[in-house]
Amino acid sequence: MKIGYARVSTTEQDLSGQLAALKEAGCKRVYSEKKSGANSDRAALKRMLKEVQSGDIVVVTRLDARTYGVDRTTICRLQKRAEM
């Protein structure tokens, strides 16, 4: 199953472009939130990581340079889970 994750860093920013892109990509389930990249307490991301299963495809529309380290860590965790 394709699962999407969308995030913006402030409440003033709009998720609609990312959500539309995830829908267009065929995501059956989408997790989204408005949280700073510096904030490690991202409930939607944690929920997605708990629920994603081997064979699922995680779709992310943006990997910003300032959040690359956090997102790379997440990708590595997903890859390790897939290998189990």
C-alpha cells in the first residue's frame, strides 16, 4: 500500500499542495502535521512508523535540506524494518 507523509513547519503554512500530490501519487493513507523540523515530537510521523508494514511504499513530497538528517534517519529505520 502507498502511504503518504506531509509536513509543514508552521501553522501559517499550507499542506494542501503536498496532500494533493500524495493523493495524485495514489496514497491510500496519508499522515500529516504542522510541526517544526526541530520538534522531535511528531505524533503523525510516529503513528505512520508504527503502522507501516513490509511491502508498503512511503511517499514524501518534500525533503528539505534543513530536515534531511531527520528524514534520512526515518528512511534508514524503515529500510531496516523491511529487511526483518
